[in-house]
Amino acid sequence: MSHIYASFRSIGAYVPKKILSNADLEKMVDTTDEWIVKRTGIKKRHIAAQDEYTSDMAAKASALALERSGISTDEIDLVLCATVTPDYFNMPSTACVISDKLGIKDVQAFDISAACSGFVYLLSIARAFIESGMKKNVLIVGAEKFSSIVDYTDRSTCILFGDGAGAAVISATDNPKEAIIDIHASADGAYADFLVTPAPGSINPASQKVIDEGLQYVQMKGNETFKLAVKTLTKDVKEILEKNRINAEDILHFIPHQANYRIIKAVGDALKMKEEQVVLTVGKYGNTSAASIPMAINDIWESGRLQTGELMLLDTFGGGLTWASALLPFAGKSK
């Protein structure tokens, strides 16, 4: 019997129309375009309309990924969504809402919460379902309306985050050349307070106190997160490359989580990556959490840079704390 592998079949993304530039932020908080660009590399970010929800963006990105995969909605047998800004806290899952919007009926659907590492976490779950023979075609979506949990009077966080969604179809194949090569995913809850949204939840249920204290907004220990991110990401990438006997120079597309240009540069330099290997979208989208990596993959696919069979290295770090990396060829059609 031939072995079943999981392959990365297609990519799609969606960003809302409204743009929030650094010049706009200068009018809202005590900051400057020069300071934001120097510290983060971010020039602008996209913000969802008031009546545009995480599931709306996710459904649009998913429709594109499905269309490009050549796989019909009837063939999808699992829908997975990674988000920390679900439509509802906390049921129904956003994956159920997305399935309904896409007309996918009677199919297993659920969300995961792994913050910025969410998409690569989903990749590992999709791979496990496919390689075990339980599912054949899995739709995975990273989607965030991060603007819904950002305090636009907090200059340390409001400059960083944007909204958007990215989706991919992961399918069974018997061709080992198309197979996802390896995925590392890990976590350490000891650093939970580095990135946290204190409410609503069982610790701080919705109340007037929550609103008065702004506990519904994301809180971040920026410097500590930065230092740990660089160290963890560099170690993780070196380990996945060594384990699979792949050299950094053989990676055509290094696609890190787009949180901060300085983190990406520090990790790229530590791995001796050339500029053309490193995919950068943080300047135009900011940090879109679970949507960041699929949005970056979509960018290089749409610009014609990502061709069939080319090797991608994904690398991410997020609240939890969580981190993950993945080595895989792009098994879809080139643009």
C-alpha cells in the first residue's frame, strides 16, 4: 500500500480596504512615523470595517484558496481556523461560521488558539489528520480582526497590529516530492504574561470593571517578547534544518511571522540568509497574528515569486507562548 502524505495545495488571502498609516497614528497617539518604522519596520496596516468580521475575511481568503486548489467545497472534509479574535467568545467557533459562509455542510470544524503561531499549528493538525487517513482535504485559515482587541490610546501596541486573513488547502497525495517535510510546534506557558488579553474569560468575566480597566485589550511586554522571540526562532529554525539535513542557502523562501522587521532581520542574519530569501510583508500589513504567514505566502504567490515545488521554511512565535516552524514544498500550481 502506498504511503499517504499531506501536501500544501493552494493559498489565498484577504485584506480589508481601510488603511491605517503611521501618519494617521501620529494624530491618535504620541508617536512618529520615523520612530515606528525604525523600531518595527511597519508603515501601514489594514483595518476591517465595523461590520466586517473575522469570519468574513476568513471566508474570502478561503474562497480564493479553494478556487486556486481546483478542489470543490464538497471535497473538503475538515475546516480549521486559527484566531485569537473569534467572531464570538467563545461559541460558535469561527470555523463553523466560515463553513456556513462557504456552503460547506456536515463537516467537522473547529478553532484553535495559538496566537501568531496559529497557522503553522493548523498545518501540523491538518498533516496529522491526512497522514492518519482520517481526512483527505483540509481547509486551514488564519484570520484576525486584531483591531477589535487593540487599545488605540496605547502607543506601545496600537502601532503593531493589523487585520486580515490567509487560507490554504492541504490535501492527501501519494507523491513524496509534494509532501510536507517536517513541522516543529511547541509552547511554554511559563511566559503567558508576555502577551495576554485579560478579558473576557473565566478569570475576568465581562463586567463594568473589565471595561473601566480596559482588560478586553491586548497587553504586551514588548522588550521581553522581542528578546525571547529572536532566541527561540533562531534555535528552532537551526534545529529543523539540521534534523532534515537542509542548508539555509537551499531555502528559496524563508517566511517568518511578520511581527517586527528587527526580529526578522536578527533571525535572518543569525541563519546567514540572503535578502532575496527572506519574505517581508510587515511594512504594509503590520502584525496580523495567525493571518501573517499565509498572507505572506499569498503575496509571493500572487507576484509570481512562488513556483510549484519550491521549498518554503515557515517560522513563527506568539502569545502562549507558542512557537513553530515548518519545512515544505509548495505543491500547488504557480500563478
